[in-house]
Amino acid sequence: MSGHQGVAAPPQDSVTFGRKPDPEDCVSLRDVFDGSYRRLVVQLYAVTGSFDEAEDVVQEAFVRAAASGGRFLRVDNHEAWLRTTAVNVHRSRWRKLRNGRRAHERMVPPRDPGDLEDHLEIIAALRALPEPQRQVIALHYLADLPVQEISEELGIPMGTVKSRLSRGRDALASLLDQAEGGAGHV
């Protein structure tokens, strides 16, 4: 432990990712967390349909960021890296559990609805969509990502993203029309 004499310790909420601390080069995980956590939970809530799952996968993404070494430090967009990681964590969990899950779980209202309060009907409609459509809809409309970025984050062709967006919008329109008491689309 005597090899670090003369080097000032970085602030406690900073992460230097396994390198010698350099006060000018530290990325404050606290700043990234404070600036991105709430937005990421809202976005992942729309993807997962569960507030608890959204919180869990976003927290897991932050744990992986802290453990990733220099990779997280070198990314241009920390929030996009965290979102991609959280979506991938969710996808992995979903794949493992999909055969054992019930088709429709009762929607649990968020503990802190905040921005979601006015959107519960939309979230309920999103939950009725197939997972692939729900992911692209959430990333496009809630995360404001263009088709190309969604394609890159999910590792699917742009044409597939466009197709899922189109089908997802049509399905959402029908579901929301039915929820409002309209005749719906037959």
C-alpha cells in the first residue's frame, strides 16, 4: 500500500477505473448518476413495464459501469452506455424467465410516479405490445433516439426498427382507441 504515497486521493464519489487517480481526469459517477438515473428509470419503465424491474436494471447498469474499468470512462455518451446496458440486462433476464412468466402481470403503479402520472394509460398499452415493439417505441419516443441509434443499441437492422415502430404505433393507436371507449380497429 506504500506505492501510492504523494498521490492525492480522488473525491469519494469519483471513480478512476483502476488507474492512478488524476484529479482532472476523474469521472464522477455521482454526477452521472444524478444527471441520468431518473430519466433512465422512466425510459426502462416503459421498456420493462415494471417500475421495480426498471430501477433494478438501471442500478445494475451503474454497478457494471463502476466495474467496467476504463471502458465506461472512454465512452462519449455515458447515458447511452448505461441505457444499452440496462436494456441488455433486461433482455437477458426476460429470455431466462419468459417461459415461466405469466402472459399478463397486473400492472403495479410506480412508487414515485412523477412524470409517469399522466402516462399510465400509455404505459398499460405499451405493456400489451410484444417486447420488441415496446423496446423500439420506448427508445424512440421516451429516450428521443433516432432510428439509427436504436438500431445500433439493439444490434438490429434499421429496417427492423422502422417496421417495429410502424407496427407498434398501429397497435398502440388501436389499444388507446379501445381504452377511450372507441370502436377499436377490427
